[in-house]
Amino acid sequence: MKTPDLFSKKAAEILADRAVKLGDFEELYENFSKRLTLFLGQDITPAQSARIILEMKLSRCDVGGYDEDHVLDAANYLFIFGALKELEE
């Protein structure tokens, strides 16, 4: 049985790996939010862009059922959302 702390450790490993592969999360989400703003025609903040991805990951749980990958991804996008919200304030 996997416990919450095992999920959090795996999520942290994934975040660290993505930081190496993708670079700074602030720069990535700043860029993504600008692209969404252009596409949607309304201002989207970096935190809102992370929230959009989080909602998509949660939707996968609704439609496709449980998958550990969905849980880990959703957790990490929630952590990214939180960090970006802190930067807004």
C-alpha cells in the first residue's frame, strides 16, 4: 500500500527531474500565460495557467479513472500553482 508520504516523495522526485529538463518554472509559466493571453484574448496570469493544467489533470481522473500518474501530475501542478500565487502577492 502506498502512503501519502510515498506519493509526496515521488512527486518531489518528478518536480526535481522536470526542473532539470524544463528549466525555471517561473519563466515557463510566464511564457505559457502570455501565449494563453494571446490565444484567449484575455489576461491570464502564470498561476492561472498552472491552474488550467491542474484542472485538465483532474479531469483525466473523472473521465479515464484512477491512474497514479494523474495523481502525481495533479499534485505537482497544484504545488506549482501555489508557488506562482505566492509570487503574485
